Amino acid sequence: MWKTSSGDSGEVQLAGGDKWTFGRSGGAEEPTVGVDDPLVSRAALVIRDAGPGPVVFRGQRDNGAQVALVSVIGSRRWIDEGTAGNLTAEENRVELTLGDKVLVTVDVEFQDRGTVVQRQAL
């Protein structure tokens, strides 16, 4: 489930390598939430169904932006530009902040499927 600072919100279900993207409008085919802000990258955030849990890729360029994986107790793990982080049962919220404004919040619910090695052992 996602919610933008402008009040838009929605829900998307991903499976089998699908991805969801937040960023400047660009006509992407995957489920995309577009924003018309020149400071936001085209693929500022990408969440992909993968491995034991979803992966968040930060495509947002620096220019004052921060991307955090937020835990259920409120702690934050920051994702650097051009890197990715795995969501977990404890860290299941993503926030993209530009300046002091949270542009988008994404709450992700998923079933932990175990690592590839764990799934192959079954």
C-alpha cells in the first residue's frame, strides 16, 4: 500500500518478479506511481518481488533526498543512491523524503519465502 504527500494512495500486489515504481512520469509499463516534480528521478524507488522478501532499489539521485527502510518500532536504515535493501518482517515500510517533506510512504506486506538456498533444500 502506498500514499503520497498529495494524498493519493493505492494498493498493488506483486508476484513472480513483478516490480512497482515511484518516480517522475515516464510511461513505464509496470505499476507506476508518477509524480510531476523535476527533483524526483524517473525511477526514484523500485520495489521488486524477490528472494525471501521484496527488494527496494533507490534510483533517486541525491539532491537532498533520503530513502529509509523503517522498522515497526520506528528505527530507520538509510539506502544510498544506486543501492538496494531487502525488506524484512521488522523493516516493512519505505519512505522517500525530499528536504523535510515525505513524498511517498510504502507499507509492504509479504510472506517470507526463505533464501534461494533454503527453498532449494526443500
